[in-house]
Amino acid sequence: MKIFRRRGASQDRDRTEQAIQEYRTAYERGLAVEQSQGPAQALAEFARAQHALDRLDAGSPGLPEVPQARAGLFYAMGRAKTDAGDPGGAVAALDRAEELYLRMESEQLAVREEGERLGEPQEAGPVPAVLLTADVRLRRARAHAEWDRPFSALSDLDMSIGGYMRAHAFAPFSDRSEDAARILAVGAAVQLRVGDHELALECGQESLARYREMGRLEPRTIPYAIGFAAPVVSMLEAARGEWDAALAVDGLILEASEPGGAGSAGAHARIGVHLREAGREAEAAGHLAMASRGPKDRIAEVEREFRSALAPSLREALLEAERTESTRLAQGVRADALDPLELRTLRLSLCGGDGARFSATGRMNVVSAVPHQVTSLTRIGHRLIASDRLSSALRVLWEALLLCDAAQRWTALNSGDSAVTVPLREAEEKALAGAGVLVGVLRGDGDPVGDALAADLKNARARLGLPAR
């Protein structure tokens, strides 16, 4: 990453050039050792790069390249801190990167607007810094997911997808299709950890489809295709009993693995367990034998993954509520009843239809319907809490908050159209109150996730622009 221009000779310029070179050396070394030695060593190098930038700021204040260099450094630190098991530190670093890139966005927009005012031709689409901000949010989504903060993670993922959609990365034959594949690969892992497993599968499938269209996987794409998307798709296809689909992805993982390495052993373990669970034990035996020659516990890890219970998707949670209300009405229980037909309509609106739905924005068919949908989801969430179906309540209530978030952003992007004003405040308060009830129940039960969700709700309130409580 070459940001700084070369300057003429003088003692002050020599010191500036020395600091620039120290920054470049430490930054590039950090990126290199992150791959070879791990995040701790990378963070040590990034700290040296940060000290060099501090000296630049002190010795040459106002140097125009420093903010972009600092933003890129915080972006790199965010990944290293996440990999080092410090998601809180990662979020703090990525917050600073976002702040700097947003400032660049504003400056670039101002330049574009001035050019348009003067009648000069301007490039179509978002300004370049929009995509830098989108990448920061994608990386922060992963950190929030590791920190067990679903709203924050999925809101960031949605904004990242939106940034690249505005740059037409998701359009057919886009020259940014690889970016779309990368975002969806990480999105699959984020959705699986803290979101909706059906959206995780859609993200992963679409990511792999885009990588296949590009032909042979390259070293730069393997960490995303094989490190994020493929394991998610393999796991979820196997959970559905779609063995041919799961094994096809398992084969892709094996093909990308270094023969005889740890990755190869893991790939053989995955294939062997899936073949065995599919009733093809004779075929499984050879793969399990290959897996047993590698690091211990690979087979046990895949077995645990296969038997792990998935939190309900939004579609499953709404279908559960629909069936429960139908049963209650059939038994003559009409007090506070929810209309099963209304629940079905809501489920089909948010979870049905054709086309990929990768995030909350993708669920919005009509933005003006969001307040009513959020109110309905909140009522369903209260009913699920009352019947002690807390994992379903979590999915429903957090989806309500994410819809509010998505609708706010949509209206902000279309602020010039007075017809798109959507009254969200009352629905937002109801959704936050319902989520607060769930957090209270979890904390009362001693569930440690309650504290993480409480922090997530605080962030949700701030992002929605509501006063703190």
C-alpha cells in the first residue's frame, strides 16, 4: 500500500521520509508475519507503525496522507485483534478506521459536488471511500459476532453488503464480483454464529457460486472461499441431509488443501463423517483413516459440528408461532390470541419468495410495511418468551431491530423523496422493550449471554438514534 508521495531534500524532509519508511516497513512486515507467525507478532509490528505515524503527525502536522494510512492501519489491527481473541479491541480499532474513512467519504463527496456544480464530468456510483468503509464494517461484523453481539454484527454486515451493492458488485458480470464473493463468504460465517442459518446458507452458496464462475481458486481467494464460505455450506447442507451438496463442497475443501497437511486431514475427516452419516460406510473408511494420520480430534470436531443444534431461523421461529397459535385457537383459547393467517402472511413476506436474501435489507419488500411488521414481530417475541422458547424469541426480536435499522438507512439514502418517510420511532421503542424483556429473563436465569445482549441493545439504541436509558 503506497500512500505517501516522495518529497524533496531537507533535514525536516529527511526525518519525514525516515518516519514514512519506518511506517511502511512495520506495516508491511505486520501483514506478512500475521500469515506466518500469527496475530500477536503482527500487532507488535502494527504498534511500531502506529508510533511512526504519531511521529509524522508531530513533526509534519497536516500531512494529507496520514489519515488514510492511519485508517488502513486500524483496519489491519482490527483483523489481528479478532484473530488474537480480543474482539473488543478489534471493534475499537475498526471504529477509528470507520471514523477516518467516513471523513474521507465526506471530502470526496464535496469534491464531486463541486465538480458537478462547475459542469465537470464526474464518475458514476459511490465515491471510492464508500468501499473502504464497507470493508471496515465487514471486518467489524466478524468482531462483533465473535463478541456475541448479534444486532451489531448483522447491522454491520448489512451496511457492508449495501455499500458494495451501490457499487454494482452484485450485478451480473460485475468486475467487482470477487468482492461480492468475499463479503458473502464472511457474511455466511457471521450469520451462522449470531444470525439466521438459512441466510448463512444463502450467503455461502452464492459466494461459492461466484468463486466457481471465476474459475480456479487463487491464493488470495482461498482464505474466503475455503476458510469461511465452504465450511458453512458443508455443515448446513449436511444438517439438512443434502449429502450430495455437502460432499461436493467437501471435495472443494479437499482440493484446495495442501496434501498431507492439517487442512487435508480436516477435509478427509469432514468427508468421512458425512459419508458415514449418509450410510456410505465403506466409502467413509478410507477418508477417516487418512484423517486419523493428521492432528488429533479432527474427526471428533466434525462429529460435534454435525450434531450441534442450530438456533431457529426466522422462518422456523415464525412457523413455530403460527402452529402454536393455531393449536391454541383450536382448543378454544382466544385470550391475547395472534391471528395465524397474519403470522403466515408475515412469514411469507419476510422469508418467502425467490432471490437471495443475505441480510435484513433483503427481507424488506416494501419499506412502508416495516413498522407494522416490527410491531407484529415484537408481539410474537413476547409470546415466545412467555412460553419459554427463548432462542426463537431472540431471533424474532433481533430481526425486528434489524428491520428498523435497515429501514432507517433506506430512508436516509432516499431522503430526497418525501414519499419515503416511514414512521419508525414507536415500532423501534416496542422492539427494544421486547428485547429488553428477553435480556432480563436471560440474566435472571444466569445465562452469560444476557450481558453480551444487554451491551448489544445499548449499541442498537445508539445506532437507531434513540436516547440512552
